[in-house]
Amino acid sequence: MKFNNVDFDTYFKNYPDKDGYFGKYGGSYISEDLKKAMDEITEAYFTICKSGKFISELRRIRKEFQGRPTPVSHLERLSSSLGNVQIYAKREDLNHTGAHKLNHCMGEVLLAKYMGKKKVIAETGAGQHGVAMATAAAYFGLECDVYMGAVDIKKQAPNVARMKILGANVIEVTDGLQTLKEAVDAAFTAYAKDYKNSIYCIGSVVGPHPFPMMVRDFQSVVGIEAREQFKEMTGELPDAIVACVGGGSNAAGFFSGFLNDPVDIYGVEPLGRGTAMGDHAASLKYGTEGVMHGFNSIMLKDEKGEPAPVYSVASGLDYPSSGPEHAFLHDLGRVTYDVIGDEDTIDAFFALARMEGIIPAIESAHAIAYAMKMAKTMGKGSILVNLSGRGDKDMDFIIENYGIR
């Protein structure tokens, strides 16, 4: 299958290129010291991660520890309430720790162990990456430092407690808006000081090469499973697939299974409170090309050209850029990137809980809300949503701010 002169039959062989670029996006815009560290990780990834021993160990972990494969569920009552379109969900909320994040965390920490590292460093917004990293570090016996913005620590208290119980050192970040961007800044700074003994395990398909590629590859298990499961359930492919996009790890892994298929693909960004600067985090919808955190992508900028302040009701989506592969797929037109606001997201959160007995993460509720909107206009067909995480972490915040609807 070709799309705007890109051959998706050979897509994963060609993208990213040897320098980490998806077209003009990606790369490695970092200091010489950090470049040496990233080159070490790249070499280890292409050596260790392609070995039968590593792959066998990761497969065993996914089956025996993570509980993979996660199922696909038909959301029958929700679908019936919206019309004739049938909505299905890939249940990453049932992956161990409650989200897709463990898929790449176990891979990254297994890689760190093979490289002889003693400590893993991570950032987190909603806390799911932090919990997954703390879990992986405990599993492999490594130290773990997790950087988290003060605002997110308050919003995501249950996940902070989980990280601490698992033995992680949760480091509060009080700079700037005290959310995800600042947590990434702090984690990079810490890694630069101790890259010989530690590895920075980035929580999404962002950052300098090789992380956008490596995280996508570890997350591709979601798309591979979902495609096989949906065909087994229905005898065909879905008409459309949908995933939420912040940095974009769940979406990148999910989309990878369908890029070469005649399937419409939608990435859903947070519109938040509206289109004014500081009220949303829809970088692909409203941003322009720019470099931050060591990679070139599409980002939201302020009047000085610096990363703009962003907002989302979902702590895991309030990031002023998106992964370089998403920027590439956006420019190609292979994936349609659209937005959904806070109110529709919260409505979808309660709808899924009441009609299907599934409490989604607020991040994932963005994708559910968009699928519900699509279902009302499509008339017929099927939509497969990546339900990237469960909402245990969000319940206190929802009740305090929105009550029980």
C-alpha cells in the first residue's frame, strides 16, 4: 500500500532512517555527552534487542507477568445507544499496572539490565508511566527515580502512592507549570549528570533518537494483537481505529498494526477548554515545526517561539509537542489528527462506566468520546478504540471536580 509516495509495505524498514528521522521530523538535538549516551543505547538496542535471548525473555514476561495478550471487547450497549455503528475496545486497561505503559517499560528496563545500568530515570504526567517504570525496576532489581510535576502529584495521588510502595523515589518538580514538560526537563537534567550508571527511560515516542523508534517498537504489540483479534472476532478489519495522542506512545503502537491496511486512522488530541493558548494541548492541530527535548516535531509555541503553556484535563496529554512519527504521518495524511474537549471527554468517561462497566483513564476517554462522535455520523461500520488505560487513578479527581453524573 502506497500513500503520498510512501510505501507502507516497507515502511518499518525505512522509517526512521539511520539518523532517527521520519521525513524531516525526529533526529537528536542534544549535547555531545548525551549524544554518546544515546549512541550507546542505539547500539545496544540494535544488538541486544534483536537477539533470540532478549526476544524470548520479553515474550515470557509479557505472557507470565503482564498478562498479555489483552482482549478486544465489543462495547455492545454503548454502540446501541449511538446507532448502528459497532464500537470495540482494545483493553490495555487490563495490562498489568493498568495501562499500555508497561509494554515499553519492561523492554527498556530489560535493555538497561543487559547494558549493566544500575538505575533508571523516568518522567511521568498521569503517573502510569511512573508506575510502570517503578514496577519494571522492582522486577529487575534496579533503582528508580521518577520526576513528576507538583500539579500532577496532587491530581494523581493514587499513582504516587503506588510508585512509592514499589520502591521508586518520586521527585517533585516545582518549576514552570509544574506538569509534564517540566518533569521531562528535570529528568533530562538528572540523566545528563549520571548517564554512565543510569538510563533515561522516556515515557513516550518523543525525545532524541532512538526513543521514538524504540518505544514504538515495544508498543507495536498492541497493534499486532488488536489486528489479529479483531479479524478473528469479526472476520474483517475495522473501518476505523482511534487512539488518544499526547506524546503518542499508545497511538504509535496501536497504529503500527494497521498502517498498511485500508483502515481509516484517527489520533485524538486534547482540546481542553478551547482554542486559546494555554487552554489546550493540541500540538498537531494548532502547532508548527519546532525542536524541544532533543527532537524536531510539531509543537505549540508562545510569542517567543518557546514551548507554549498547555492544558488538558488528562495529565498524560498536557505536552506541547507530539512524537516525530505522528508529525510525519500527519503531514502524509495517512492519519487524521483531530481534537475533543474536556466536557465530551468527561461525558464519555461516565458513559463507558455506566453502560459497559469499564472505568477508563481520562486520557483514554478522549478516544472513546471521539469514537462516540464518529458513530453518530458514520451510519454503519465498525470502530476499534485503543482503551489505553484504566481510570482508578482519576476517580478522586473526577468526583472532586465533576461530581457523580
